[in-house]
Amino acid sequence: MKYGPLGRSGLIVSRICLGGNSWGAKGRRGWGKFDESEAP
């Protein structure tokens, strides 16, 4: 398995992980259901 850096975070993640992420834009709706009352 190949690994690479996650931006400037210092984290090293698999390429599969990087390919599976969805980088959205401000103002776009999320893919999942999120209940703000459960947020920290």
C-alpha cells in the first residue's frame, strides 16, 4: 500500500484514504445527516 502526506497536517495516510475523501466548498450541502445539537 502507498502512503502520502495529508496537506501540512503532518499526518501520513494511505492513497486509498485520500481518494475516498470528498473535499467540499463553503455553502455546499453535506452528504451525511448532521444534528447540530450533537456537535461539541
